[in-house]
Amino acid sequence: MNIPALIISFTMLFALVLSSNSRAVTMTFDNLPDMGARATTYNENGITATPVNGDLAFFIKPGVAHVDDFATSFTASIDFTMDGLFVPVSFDIISYGFNSSTPFNNVSVEGFLDGVVIASNEFSTSPVFETTNTFNLLSSFSEIDTLRISTLTLVDEEECNFAQPCVHFDIDNVNLMSVATVDIAPVPLPAGFLLMGSALAGLGLFRYKK
């Protein structure tokens, strides 16, 4: 690739970064009710959270969504959607430790497209009570229409010391990026002038050296 073409490519890439910067949105659950009020769905910043099989609410501390493994009325899974396709960026898990003698993968994350799972991952929360961990998804998930975060539990109740629930944790700061905002968008006028000036200066320098 010659130098002018390289400059143009770099300028276009820079424009993409500028146009899509800070376009991810976050669900913080700040207004989610407690388990007495419950919610059938919860909407915030263009993200909709829907419980799959139970109540959507917080448990001990407000500003989070609680899930557990069918031992109570809380949902074991939450579906997150937007108005169209999106890329999941990250989310936080607040751990309640383990009721089993040894840690195990107790979190399932699935990405759906038209009802079909196209990406999935499993991992373990921290064994330390009320520890917050951030899980990044950009490297393994692409354009989906539904993100499902679920509990994973052990079949053998004895392994969980017969605790009810065996697995439970809080979800917070679900960070998603709409595909519509990832596409190349018009660059704001001041930034456009800066990009054009940079490209022209680079091209002039190339011709001068030549």
C-alpha cells in the first residue's frame, strides 16, 4: 500500500473510533424494586432486562439484580435485549461465596441470534463474600439480539451441603453497545476538519520528500 492510501486508511479508522466512542450504554439497576414489589421487565438506557423463570428484583442491597438457582422466587436467568442487534461489552457479578466444599463454574452467559445460541461461556464467581468481578465479553461475543446471564448449579445437593440456594449472586453494570452505533457515522464538524487537515498535511509531507 502506498503512503497516501495509508494516510487515508488511518484517517478513516480514526473517524470510526471518534464516531463510535462512548456509545456503549449501561444498565445499573438503580431503580429496580425489591422482591416485595418485583418487576416483570426493567428498562434503563435503551436496555431491557426480562426474567426468564422467576422474579426480577434486588435482594439485600439495592441497585443490583439478584439471581439464584430455583431455591426461591428469584429468577435463575435474566435476558438482556436492545432495540436491534448489539455487542455485549461487560457486566459485574457480586459474589455471595460458595455453599459447596469446592468452587465450580456457577455463571452461564449465552448470546442468542434469532433464538439460536451462537456464543456461550461459563465461569466462576469469587469465593469471597460480596466480591465484585467484572467479566468482559468483547473477545468472545459478537452481534446478538439477546444476552442471557444465568446461574449454574450442582445436581448433587450434598455437594452444596444441602444449602438453599446453592448458587446465588447479584448482577450489575451490564454494558452493551448497539450495532447501529458501531457502524461508521458522520464525524462531527470540528473533528472532521481535524482529520482532513491531518490527512492533507501527511500527503503534503509525502510529496515534499518525494
